Amino acid sequence: MRFFHIADVHLGAEPDKGYPWSQDRSREIWDSFRRVIEQAGRDHVDLLLIAGDLFHRQPLARELKEVNAMFSTIPDTKIVLIAGNHDYLRKDSPYRKFPWGKNVWGLWSQEFSHVDFPEMGVRVRGCSYESREIRQPLYDSLKKSGEMPVEILLAHGGDEKHIPISRERLIAGGFDYVALGHIHKPQVLLEDRIIYPGSLEPTEKNDTGVHGFVKGEIKKGKVRTAFVPWAVREYKELRIPVTRETTQYRLTQFLQELIKKMGEKHIYTVLLEGKRDPDTEFHLNQLYSLGNIRAVEDQTRPGWSLEELCRKYKGSLLEEYIRSFGEKPDEEAEKALEYGIGALLETGEEIL
Amino acid sequence: MIIKEVFMKNFGKFHNERLRFQPGINIVYGGNESGKSTLYTFFQGIFFGLRRKRGVASRTDTYTRCLPWENPSWYEGSVLFEAGKKDFRLERNFESRSQEAELYCVTDGEKMSVEEGDLEILLGGATQRIYENTAAIGQLKTRTEEGLTEELREYLTNFQTEGDFRLDPGAALDRLKDRRKEWEKEEKKAREKKERAREKLLDRIQYTREEIEDLEEKLERSRESFRDIGQDRQEEKPAEDRRESSFPLVFAALFFLGFLAGCAGAIFFQLSWLIPALIFLLGGAFLFWYFRDRGEKASARSRKEQDRAIRNERKKGQQITWKEALQDKRNLLYNLQEELEELENDNEKILKAQKEVQSISLAEKMLAKAAGNLQSRRGNFLKERTWEIFGELTQGRYQRGIIDENFQIRLDTGDRYAGLHQVSQGTAEQVYFALRMAAGELLCREEELPVILDETFAMYDDKRLCEALEWLHKNRAQVILLTCTRREIEALESLGIPFHQVDLQIRAGIRSNS
């Protein structure tokens, strides 16, 4: 028995709203989902598990029609869905009323329910969200029933507000496979057994790294899985080391080359780190045109040491100013220190 | 610090000149052109290097003035001094651009590093500017009363900034304000952008709401029309039924009775059989007509019914579509409201700008406070100490004075406050001297530098001179006094103050070949 396990597709999301690539990303999320369905068809997958948050918000009827039409192209694949916290079952949720195709099963209730597939010897258990948050650890006391040879738990959550999950208790539940959703970063809680595939496509700037889905096979009660990288692009964080020698021109050059090397299609958050020449101030706005850049953050500190300054400008206002902040300035004070020192040094003049 | 020996290998008019000094008062006696000013410059130059001016000005700067008369490419000297109970030798080559110096600890036989700040430490952090403003007192450039007052005021103004770097608190605060304004603008921009996005969303929400209302109204109307049709049909039906069932029955009964009467007439009254036959035929014809009419009516009605059914069906279909659309719109509305909520909670850019603004505001506050603190602390010390020294110098003739915000100095003569221009030049110079000594204590707290005086007491009368010498003898570890007269020597001798005398040979003002 072969299966695909996807989660957190977030159809309908508009990542990075207001940025030039936002519309493209919206489309790419749909495309990626369509391609997974096509792949499932090509691979003659028996079971497609969708572990919640298929939609970013409440699905609309026409969107469900679209999805159902895709599902109908793989009639031999059984598809089981649950609603997550984003697309939770509101009272008007079209999930419940929608005339789904024959190969589609939705576990549309916050109470646990299951679907059995006797021909495969598989039971899929799970529940949906009926509200935006569920703080009870619903999965903690869940146990494999033993009524079917293979039992799969389709689950969504794993943080404080969304069904807290305990790894130990999940393992103790004894399910043959736990198909998790909600956490966007792919992670394996138990090898081949309890897995977050992560979101199919990254949906926001914090979803860095590779994204895709999990494919698996259950043979004689043994599960084997593999992660399939699938996302069209990635969010990447670029940490650029800055030294006293770094100039705007060099920085631009460096960033340009780095983006070229790492792939121009990706979306970047640029962090400038290190100690810059105190006289240099980078024009961050100019950097945005070098690629898909979500944000540039200048975390560089001017390359001076406070002790050195105090020694050099002993007894002066500068020393008085630095000392007035005390031994351990907090973040705001540290910034204030930097601004003040900068202003004093910039406006002072060499006496010759 | 005590200067022990000066060796001018090649400096101005000096050539291989070695001068020794002692702790306490040293009198360097020499007539005009003996090189006292050159020596005075050398003291500065050896410790801090000689300042060079750029361009045309360089032709007359100190550096050029002190170029060795012989072998100008060999421009160097050294000084031997004691600091922290150890002897150090500082050598400097003035010839090169960087005028690099070498520092040795003679006691330990160790080479020190000037680059790494060893000399700075030995000088207690004093910079050239501090030195010029405190320990080294050159000849006053102006001797007029206003000139002196002006010089004093300037001295006090600049006194805030020692070092080779003049800090400008006002300009720094302005700079901070500019930067704060930039971030405030950023914040405003982010707010406006958010507001625009919000308005757009609110528009969509409003539009969706209207669509929902529209659909609800349509559905309500269609439901009403359904109810109306149902009522019509219920009202229509019984009347028709009644007509259909009762009307022909009366006729049929009448005909039947007529027919029976006809038959009876024909049998009993032997009337013609034609009469019942006629009645029968009439009845048959009527029945035929009636049933045909009924059939026609029925088929017409069933067609109407069918039409109605189709219409109803269509209406029902429409109702379902509307209902679905309504539900979809409601979900859409919900989604839009969720989006609005997210938008309203997204203050990332605004908060970032706010944070910067806060930091800069804090910087402004702290800088203003630091400047105030420093000024008042220093100012207070300076004022206190100046009047203290002044009191000692004048032996209580003047109690105190006032230095106001604008550095106007007034002296307390006992019965009134006198402006500096109202007292004698000697007194004014004493204030100046006291001020310098006080400033020296304030700025060179870590290492007392030798006081170098270049003809400082020329304008003092004998009494004032004795007072000054006595004060120096009591309060300073080393004093080097350059003079061209014997007044100071005589005064010291009469006061019984020990001193070390260094005689400078009178050197020719023009280069001699001998």
C-alpha cells in the first residue's frame, strides 16, 4: 500500500502581500498542489492523506469544486482529509455539505471518527477543528484499536493553542503511522512513524528551508517513508558578514553574487552582521532591487569599543555620555548609545 | 611627572644641547634670542609632536620655525622623565611626516609602544590641547584689557572640550533630532500604507455585505412567492372541484329524470317514443359536449400545471444557487474579516520605526543630561578651585568671584563686584593663572604634569610675583620657568625658596658658520 502525506497547503494564501511576487506565490501554491495530485496518479498511490489546513481560510464552494475536480482525476486513490485550525469547520463550512467525489472522505467532526478501507486493511482515524483553537491535548489518550491490521492517525496541531502534542504519548498510542500537520517545518518525531511533512509550499517568510511532502509504503505492517522536496521556491536567510572594510559597493556586489549563486527565484531575508566602519552607513533601500528580498536588517554595530572610546575621549562629554548608561544597557539603551556616540563623533571636529 | 633631562640633538637653533632639570622650581634664564621659546616648543613637540599646517601656512608654522638651522634633515631630540617612580626616555624624529616617537623604560630596560598608548598612559591621558590649556603657559598674545578678557572668555568656552577633538553637543543633538524625524516619517508612512490596505479591505467587506443582503432579500422574496403560489392553488382547487362534481350531476339528474319521465309518458300515456329518444339524444349530446369541454379544460389545466411545476423547479434551483452563493459570501465575509484582523495586528514596520524613535529620543535625553551634568560638575569644580587658588595668590585681598553663564568674570572686592576690566591687568592675569591651574587639576587628575611658564610673570609686580612663586613652590611638584630677567631668581632667593637654575647661552639670531 502506497501513500502520500501532505499538510498545510494553505490554498488561497497570499504570501508577502504587497511584494511583487505575492500573486505568483498564490498561484504557485495551487500549482504545487495540482502537481502532487498528478504525481499521486502517476505513482498509483492508494491513499492520499491531507493533514489539515488545505485552505488558508474558510474554503469557498467554487474552490472546493476546483479541488474536487482535481481529486476526480485520480479515482483509484482514496483521499482522506481533515480540517485544521485555518480552514476549521465553521457552522457554514462548505466542507460538510459539499458533494465530494466517491474517492474522497472527510472526517468532518471534532469528535474522533474513522474510515476503513478493508481492501487495503487500513483504518484512518482523525478529527477536525470546529474552532480556531483547541487547547486540549486530544491525541494524548488515543490508542490504536486493533480492529484493522494497519491504523493511521491523521492529526493536526502541536502547539499550546492547537492540540498540544506529546511525542511520548503519541508513540505510546501505537499507531502504525501518524500523519501530522500544522508545523510548517518538516520534522520527524519518530523515524518512519510520526512525521510532520511541513507545508507543501512555504507560506511566509519564517518558513525557511526545503518544503515538500512525505511518501510512504506499508508492506506487511512495516512502514517506510521518504521526504519529497516539492516546493517551487524557498525562503532563505542570508547572513552577510560586515567588516570595517565593507562599503556599500562591496556589499551590493557580494549580495548580488550570492543571490545568483543560491538561486534568483528564492525569497531572501538579508541580515547584515558584524562591525562596520563607524563612518559607514549602508543604504538598505538600494539592496531591495537585487532580487526577491523580503527584508534587509542591519544588525551591524559600529566598530568601536566603548572602553576604547572612553579612554580616547577621557573626561569628555563622550565619556560622560557612555558612562551615564551604566554597566549593562538594555537593547533600547544600547541603540540609544550607538545613536548618541554616532551623532557626537559625526558633528565633532578635529582641532588642528 | 618630573622632567629630568632634555636633549635637543637638532632642534631649531639648538645642536646637541643637553639641559638637566630638578623637581621643584627650575629657572631657565637666558636673554632674548637665547632659545627660550624654542625650548618651550620643544617641550610640547617632544611629547605630542609638532603640528604642521598645510599649504602656504606651513612656511611659518611652528614646525618650520623649529627646523634645525644646521642639517635640517636631522631633526630630533629626546626627553628623560620620571613617572610612577620609573624613568623613561622618549625620542622623537620630527623629520618624518608621522614624527614617530620611541619610548623606553630606562629603569626596566624595556622598549614600550607609543602606538599602543603607553605614552598616553604615562601622560595620564592628557592631550596636546589639555597640555596647552593648563600646564604650559606661554606668553599672552594680547596685553590689552579687552584682549585679555576676550582670551579668558574664549578659554572658558573652549574649556568644555579638551582633547584634539572638539565635541559639539548642540550639533549632535540636532543630528539626533534629524534622525528621529526620519524614523517618524517612516512610521507615518507605514501607518498610511496600513490604513490604505485597511480601507481597501473594508470596502470589500462592505461590498460583500451588500451582496449578502441582496441575496438574502432575493431568497426572502422567492420564498414569499412560493408561499403565494401554494395559497392560490389551495384556494383555486376546491371551487373547481365543486364545479366539476356538482354542476354536471344536477344536469345528469335532470336529464335522467326527463328521460325517465319521457319513457314513463311513452309507456303510460302512449306518447311518442320520440320524446324520450329526443331527451336521450339531447342528454347524450350534452354529455358529449360536456366531456369534450372538460377534457379540453383538463388538458389546458395540466399544461398550466406543468408550466408551473417547471417554473417552481427553476425557482427552487435558483433558490439553491442563491443559498449556496449566500453561504459562500458569508464565508468570504468571514475570511475578509479574518484578514482585516490579521492586518490590524500586523504592526511590524510601525513598531520597528517606533523602536528607533524611542531609542533616538532616549539618546537625546541622555546626551542633554550628560552635557548638563558634565558642565555643572566641571564648572562647579573649576569655579571653586579657581577662586581658592586666586584667594591664595592674592592672600585674601579678593574673597571670591563670579563666573556667569557667559563667562563674564566679576571679582568680589569686599564692598562690590568689579568687572575684570575694572581691576588691574596684573590682577586679571592672576585670575587667568588661577583658572589654568584649576583646569590643570581638573583635566590631568591622573598625572600631574610639570608646569612650564614662558615669561608668565612679566606683568606681575614684585609682590604678586612672590605670591605666585610661593604658591607654585607649595603646590606643584615641578615648575619650569623661562625668563629673560633676573627678577624671579632674586625673588626666590629673597624668599629662601630652593631652585635649580639653567642658563641658556645667548645664540646668534642669524646662522653662524663657526
